[in-house]
Amino acid sequence: MNPLRLPATLDALEEIGNYVIEAARQAGLDQKASYALRLAVDEIATNVITHGYEEAGTKGDITIVGEITDAALTVTLTDQGVPFDPLSHRLPEEDDLALPLEERQIGGLGIMLVINGVDAFSYRYENGSNLNVFAMNRRSFP
Amino acid sequence: MAFDAQLKMTGPVAKITLTGSLDAASAPQFKEVIEQAAAQTPEKVVLFMEKLDFLASAGLRVLIFAKQKMGAGVDIYVVGSQGPVLGTLEMSGFHHSVYIQDSWAEA
């Protein structure tokens, strides 16, 4: 699939969601898998937009690309914002203390929705870019 | 689908009908409607979710906000949520904080 590159603002979430739905359709994922993938990507994209750029006071783009193989649909989100590992919960101390209790719980909740929903998720920081990679297994046809 | 939240007061009951996708982009709009409902000091809040096709954690955060804003004595009902949306609510433990129902009957 062709990559989609957008300014990393909350307005991008709708187009990102549509891209994932289309990728899931092309890969033949069922409704439940398609929804889970869309949710996972939305959660991470939201983190990129709010933590990676907005809170840092910078602007940039976010890129999404889907790749379909026999085995799986893989969706990769790339951005050049602040290095942010969603799996780490390593927030700077002052920020952590400043967050109300509900915020902290919800932060973990969003990540839980990601991990529980998709078949594989990984994060890495490479050459100045955050890469968030989601994979959903395709159903094997007899 | 574009998000919408419509508030209607029926006596002391605040009814909010949600449509479309609720995530970080649309959550502020939902929060504003919750504030409007809270200003009416309702005894109950009913969220109709039959037409809500997507719910992300930003939407869950507004539900927590609603619970705090309305106060401990105000029960919140979630009516008609569809499969994956209901799944998210249950996975997140919200069935402990709000009443999840298939339908709403006027008392």
C-alpha cells in the first residue's frame, strides 16, 4: 500500500483510521480484527500527536504504511517527534506527579488496549524516528 | 462517521445520544456536552451508544470525568453499546462504574 503522510495533529486521526480500515479490508481481516487494529493505531497515533509533538511544542508529520503478506497485515507508524516508547511508561518525574490519578491509569489503559488487541506490537527508535509496528495475522484459507 | 453528542433533559434525567467515532479528536466535544448536562444537576445520566461505532481511551477518560463531575450520587447508564465498543468498556472495567444495559425504559 502507498504510505500516507499527514501533519501530526488530532485532525489526522480520522484519515489514519480510514487508512487502517482499508488496509484491513484488503487483507481480509474480520470485523473484530479490523476494529482492534484501528483502535491500537488510534491510541498510538494519539500519543505521538500529543506527547511526541504537542507537549514538546514542536510540529511534524506522522506517516502510516500498511504491508500485506500471506501471513499478516503489518501497519507501521513513523514520526520524528520526541522519542516516546509507549511500552515503557517512563515519564519524567515532575510530569508524573503533575498527572491526576485518572490520567495515569488511562495512559496504561490505552496501551493495554493496544497490546490486548493486536497479534504483535513493537516499538523502536531509529535514525531520529519513532517506529510503532502493529501486526495482525491473516486467516489462513484451506 | 463524524462524532455527535446530543443532550436532552427529561425531568431530572440527562439523556445523551452519541453518534460516530469517539477518540482524542472528538473527546473535547463530548466533554463539553457532559459539562452542559452537569449544569442541569441531573439525578441520572443515560448515554445512548447504539450509533457509536468507535470508542478509544480518550472517550473512556471523558466517562471518568463524567462520573466525577456528576458526583457520587448520580448513576450513569450506558445503553445499547455495540460489540467492540461494549468489549472495550468491559475490558477496561467500566462495568464496575456504570450500568451497562441493552435498552432504556422510562421509569
